[in-house]
Amino acid sequence: MTKTFAFGEGSVELGPDGAPVAFLHPRDPGRVHLLSETLESWHGPDHSWGSGFVITPEGSGRWQTANAVDWHADGVAAWHRPRADLELSIDRRTDGDHWAETYRWTNTGDRAVEITGLAVNVPVHDVYDGARSALARGCHAHVFTGGAWSWILAEPMSGAAPLLGVIVREGSLWAYSVESRNRRTSSNARGHLLVHPTDHARNPGAFGGQPILTLAAGESHTLSWELGWHDSREAFLAATDPPARLPSLTAPLGSKLEVELAAGTRLLSGETAARHGVQHLDLERDGRTSRTAVAFLAPVRLLTEARVERILHEHRPVERPAPERYAFVPVDTRTGLRQTENGWPDWTDGAERTGMAVLLQQARRRGWGDRQAIDDALRGFARFARERLVQPDGSVHRGSRPGAEPLRLYNTPWLAHFFLDQFHLYGDGADLDLAASLLESGYALGAAGHLLIGHPEAVAGVADALEAQGHPERAGLLREALIDHADRFVDLGADLPAHEVTYEQSMVAPLVSLFATAYALRPDERFVAALRPAVTWLRAFGGPQPHVRLRDIGIRHWDGYWFGIDRQWGDVFPHYWSVLTAVALRRLPAQLQTEESRRTADAIFAANLVDFTPDGRATCAFVMPSCVDGRPAHRPDPLANDQDWALALLLRTAGPSVSSMTGGAGAGGGALTHPRSPL
């Protein structure tokens, strides 16, 4: 039995305990916004909306079923007892426009209680159950736990209004965590999201530091938020009443980052640009503290040359015989030890590790790094790829280990583009011929039914090179194949085929690139018409949070497990494939490009630089939540593996203007500027 209460143009359905089980809107009737026990077998009452847990030094407890429920005409009140000396009252009610919830924890004992962990479940339906279903029913949960400035935006995966927003009005959230992430939920479900007034007990340093909440006898701690429907991101963000606006979240070392403070807000803390990386900013308004994060960045050339040096000296398995010694493999940054494959496909010496070779090429094309060492490494890798990765049928293996393996078409365009760039560097026509042959074989093996990362760019580049070298017929056939490929996906609409993940940002970004590349070859308005919704789907993956690791960064929540050494599921922010959104935005036809889309592309590339250090170290995954299934996270995985694609694609896409992103070669002090003008 459920009860329904209206707010705004929509409504909320409450279960017998008074907890929301669905948020509904007549303009989007198929979307319930919350996980369902009927649809997700791994979801149950333990993670119902508003359930949670408390941790104290004296003991811990959870709440789920209410001890008492009191229904009202405009809502419901419920009471829980997670610990003998701690009472939780939850008041939920509509004011007509909003759905408001107040959680109040009261110390009913006779001595003070220290709360070191406090969590509330917000089970947004962030699930990839196939493209059409995800677009029709799923929501991207964009979470920002910035203290008093905290909110959650449940945005339809289609990117279409209405959007459901949760805005904290009293109290603070300092972290979020994820549960139910394991082999069962795997890569197609984000899991259960929990938000925390504190997660100090499990990860005290997460998100810049977690507080301890001390309640004297009889004292209460309150968290209140309101939910509302919004017609756009801009309308939602305005409703959050931000204490500051940050037009940019990154700045070069030695420069100033502008922070526009709202009236009554002051900047409490924030490191200057003395070092490369993420810096937290604390703000205060009306006695409430907020926190966000920005980044000051070393020059791209410095980061690239340092990374190239590491790749040359640490990532090549020189202990192997030739040609395997010319491959690139992951490295454990804690020890500098090269990581063996261990039978794990995402640790092979091929596939995504090709990104290291591509980065060397991009450095070499700019004259960065040790020219002779890079030349030797690239020629060695080209030999390795020819002899160990490319198969007689034109398919590309994941690595050099012999034996049968499933066909993986992703590997083909990466290697094809590598050989194209080898041709551009060294002028050997055999490299261009191999690049073209790989793409031709890819189409023969079924590439036209897939959305492969880098494939449209590889086809366009190889075709241009073939024509320039006097092979217009071969170039024309590749272009025709790409146009037919695009036509096929125009006809499919939202029925995108499942890939390694059934629906994801790294499917939609190649879709956008495919349509944009086809339009450049054949200016057919069908491609522009298909691009408009596809770009909206793509942009929906990245949220509007004012945090350098989050804003516009596509959600990916499985790569830490597959590619890292800690084997940890959970949101990876930023993940290097988030730059595919930037690549796709830069390929849009002129009539779809805007100043905002260009700024977004630059910002995505810049944000990914935080996963590299000026001494050449790197991480394949920064797992963002404070904890995942109770294990502390919010830290970089120690494995340097496949992340070099972020730098490589920045250089390949940006061209000679890349230096403007992070300034010149200098480093040193810097400062924040914060004009005190109202927002």
C-alpha cells in the first residue's frame, strides 16, 4: 500500500513506513527516479530512500523500519531508534511546490555522543539496462557534497526535462559513498548511493576532511533538504543558492583563479598555486561552511615529457625477448615494479596500453622528450604490434599471449591510428597501408555494428592520407563505409547495441563523432538531426557540480575494478575516457558548436591532468566515493595502466594551441581572486 503526495507538477509515492518509493512526473511517466525491487534484484529495503546508519565510538546502528508512523494531510512523520541513546525523527511533507524532508538525530542519553559516521540512502535509478531503456527510465545521479552547499541532481539519461533536484537547506553533507558494487552488479549498475554528514569513521580525510559531530545530552543534529522539479540545469543551479560561482575550475601554476563570491560569502581557505593538483576551497556564509575543489596545473609539456620519461624507463618489459620487450605494460607506482598480466585481460601488453605508444608519438611530433629514445621505442612497438597483435584476418589481439580469444573490435582503430601516425612521423608507406588494412578488416569483421572509441577519427585520418598519397579509390571506399556506418546508426535511433557495457558515455561519444565525421564527408541534414539528441545524451553523463573532478566529467563506475590493482568498483572521476566527450564536441559541425561547448571541451581535457604528476607518475583510476562497500576510497589506484589516453588525445586533438591550456613552462606561486559581487 502506498500513499501519494503532489508537489510541483509531480508527485511522490510513499511506502507503508513513509519512505519514498517513487518520484513521478506526468511529462515523463515511465521514470520513477528510484531503484525498484521489482526491476533490480540486488535492491532491497536495506537501501530504501532515507534508511541509513550511524557510527559512534560506543557502537553503531542502522535504521530501516519505523518504530512509529504518523500520517498527515500533507505528509508523514516517522521515528527510528538506531542506537539506544539516539533517536531519529524524519518529517516529510509537501508545501505544494516542493517535497521537504527533515532528519533529526537526538541524543536521548545522559552524556555526550560523538557521531563519527552518518549516512542516508538516496537510491537513484542510475542503471544501464540497455540504451533505449536507460534513456527512457534511467537517471544520472550528479552528486555534490560540498558541506552546506550540497545537492543531488537526478537527471534523466535522455537529458530531457523535468529534472529532479535535492537541495540541502539545513545541515551539511561532506561525502558520498557507494554500496552494492561487486561482480553481481558489475559494470551496468552504479549501485546504491549514500550521502554523509560525516564519514569520518571510515575515511577521515576524504573530500578534504570529515568532521566529528558531537551531541550533548538532549542535543540534536538536523539535516533538511527539499526536492523539486526543474526544467533545466540552469534553473536547478539557481535554486541551490550557490555561495560562489567558479567560471573555471582550473588554472595554470603561477596564475590566478577567479572565484565570484555571492553577497555575504567569504573565502576561508584555499591553497595557492604552489603545486600541481587538486586544492580544496572552503567558503563561509551565514555561519555555514561549504567546500569545493579546483586544480592548479603544471604545463602540458612538462607533464608530457615527465610521463614520456617514465614510460620509456619503467613501462617497457626489457626482461622479455624481442619483440615482446618493445611492448608497454602497467606499473605499480608504489614500487616501480612492472605488472605482469596474471591472466587479466585489462593488464595485457596491448589494447588500452597502446595509449602509451600514442603519447610517445604525440610528444615526438612536437619535438618533446628524447628524440632518439622515442624513435627507438616507437619502431620497436610497431614491430611488436605487427608480429604479436595483428592477426592474419586483420583482427587485433588484446595482448601478445598466444591462444584463442574473443574478437574485440575496440583494439582495431587504436592500432590503425597508431600506424597512421607512424606514417606521418616516418613516411613509410607500409604503415599507412597497414592502417588502412586494419580498418578495412574491421568493417569486414563487423565494425559497422559497433560504436568503437576512436574509430571515426581513424577512418577520416587514414582516408585523407590515402588520398594525399594518390589512392583516392581506396580512400573513397573507406569514407563510403563510414557514411553507411553512420546511416545505420541514424536508423537505429535510441536502439544502440550493447557493447562491453550495455550503455555508457564511451558509446555515445563515438556515436557523436561518427555522425559529425559523416556530416563532414556528406553534409546531409539527417546527420545533424541525429546529432542533436545524441549530443544531449552525451552531455547528460557529466554533471554541473562546481568541483574539478566532477563538472562535465562523464560518469564511469567500473574501471577501477577492471584496470586498477586495488580491484575497487565505484565512480572514477575523472576517468580518462571522459575526454572522449571533449573530442566529440570538437568534431561537431559549425552550426552545432557554441562557445560553451568549446569551453566545456577545454575544461574536460584540463580536469584530466590532475591524474598526472610533474614527476611522471600517474593513476589509472581515482575512485571518488569516500567508501565503496565499506572499503575506503577517494584515492588514486596505485597502478599506472591505461590513463595515458587522456594526455595523448589532448595532444592529438588540440593541435599546437595546447600550451594555452596551462600556460608556459614556469611554476610557482599563485593566488585566488574573489571579487565580492553578488551572483
